[in-house]
Amino acid sequence: MAAYLISFPASAMDVAPEDLPAVGEAALAVVREAQEAGVLLFSGGLDDEVAPALVDADGTVTADLYPESADLGGGFCVLELESRERALAWAAKLAEACRCPQELRRFGPGSLP
């Protein structure tokens, strides 16, 4: 078993505002399905109303961010699955629900709780 991160940046969603509730319900249905299947470790989205911070080793806090992570908002879930093929299948379900492609990444060894 391995843990897989399935995610998308907020900018990937090109959904009309009136369709957002339906997209949210569809995504939540897939998350519930994963929970019922016993493969969900964690899911959620980042809160855009709370500013991110960069914290240095000496405790210095700034509003700077790594350029690569500036568009990190969006949604994600972490699933524990037996194969990459199963992870790809779950990513496809989430892509359909969220109406946008999903990124799939596998966590390294020792990453499971």
C-alpha cells in the first residue's frame, strides 16, 4: 500500500459560478465514496481567506512564498491504495467531479500514519 496525493490548483477550475455548488457536491460524493471504501486518509482545500506565510529556521515569518507554490490553492485528497492504477482511477473520478484535470503524486516510503 502507498499513499497518493490527488490535487488541483484553483486556477485549473473553469466553472461558472452557478455551477460551483454542483461541482462541490460531486467532489464531496467522491470523497465520501473513498471514505466508505476505506482508502481516504485526508482531504480538503486550502483556505484562501488566511494568508500563507514563509517561516524560516530562525522563526522569521514573511509573506514571501516560493514561486513554485504561489498557485497552491485548490483541493486535494490523500488516499491509501494498493497500486498506481487504482490511484489513476480515483484521480479520474475526481477529475470528472471537479471538472478539471487532477495531479497524481505518490508519497515516499515511510509517509503513512
